[in-house]
Amino acid sequence: MTEVNPVPAAAFQELLLGAEELQAYMSEAAVLSLAILGSQVLGCSLLIDRPRRTRAEGHSDDRTARMSVPACAEPGPVAEAAVTGMPVVVTDAWTERRWRGFPGSSAEEGVRSLAAVPLALEGSARGVLCAFSPRPHLFQPRTLRAVERTAAEASRSLRLALRIDGHLNRARNLQAALESRTVVDIAVGIIMAQNSCSQETAVEILRSVSNTRNIKIRNVAASVVAAVTDRVRTHFEE
């Protein structure tokens, strides 16, 4: 089991308290990871994949974001670390031949070695802390252990950050569903009043227009409501 240093762990938690959303926190956590690992490391990236969600990532700076592109492609060291759950080390990017397309532009940005270490996350989420260096052969056992400790320290607060982000995402989806349902219900009522028809017929009219014009039924409903009045409010405040 990887030992966790309480000082950096507390620093990651402090960052989380001030972060407004997951992406911003991951960028700040990447900067902190770089500060922990020291001057021989050129940059750090944090990457998290979750089912049915876009990849969440944070980089210590713009250059590191560019360096990470070939490393995070499939196949590549970051993808391999995420799938296997084991650290992957590139000792010298200039002679690396394990993955097609790597090192690519990473070498042009000055990367000679890297360590991709899995994050300890929950459920189906998979994540990696990737540290880049301009020095070949940097990530020997001692330095690799430092990256592993940093990944363990970051993982605790990232698990909490992902839980919070999951709750916020569900809340946003629920709010959007409520707003969509409300505008559709209002439009159905308008169509019923204008055409002296049943609710089922009004819904079918909306669906027919939606299919004919290839427009989402909510957008059709919003057009119906807007044509009658601009005083209907379907936005729910948090």
C-alpha cells in the first residue's frame, strides 16, 4: 500500500475547498503535483475517464497540455496505465517504440521521459497522473515512488471531487428535464386550446412537427410558447 504524506494530502484537500468545478480543480491539482515532484519534472497532467462523460483533464500549464496529447492517445503509455492499473515508465522518448504515434510532438516539446501512474478512484472511473521530464531515465524506482505517492495523495481528494461533480451533473440533468417537461406541457395546453383537441392529439402534433423538421420536441414546444407569449418562465432557480 502506498504511503500518503498528510501535508501534500491536506494541500490537495485545500485546493478542492476553493474549486468551483472539476476541471478547474484538476488543473490546480496538476500544478500542485508538479510543485511536489520538483524541478526535474517538466510538467504534470491528470486525466480521468468515466462512462458516458467527456474526459476530465487538468495540466500544469499549456505546454504540458500539448505534451500530453500523444501520451494520452490510444495506444499510449497513459491508456496502458489506465487499463492495466500499473505504472508505465518511458525511460527515453527518443528511443521509445512501444506505441504507434508516440512520442510524436511530445519529443518536440522537450519530453525525454515520463511516468504514468494510475489514480485510485471509485467505481468505473479510471484516471492517471502523468509526469513529464526533459531528462532521460529520470523515473528510476526512487523517483517513480515519489510520483506514486503524489498520485495516492491526489486520489483521495479526486474521489471526493468526482462524487461532487456526479451530484452536480445529476442535478443539472434533473433541472433540464424539469424545464423541458414544463415547456412541453405548456405547449400542449396551447395547442389544445387553439385546436379544441385532446391532449393526445396535441402531443402528436408536436411530435409530427419535430419529426418533419428534424427538431427536438422541446424546441418545437418552445417555439409554440414563444409565439403566444414571452411571459412564460420555464427556468428553475437552484
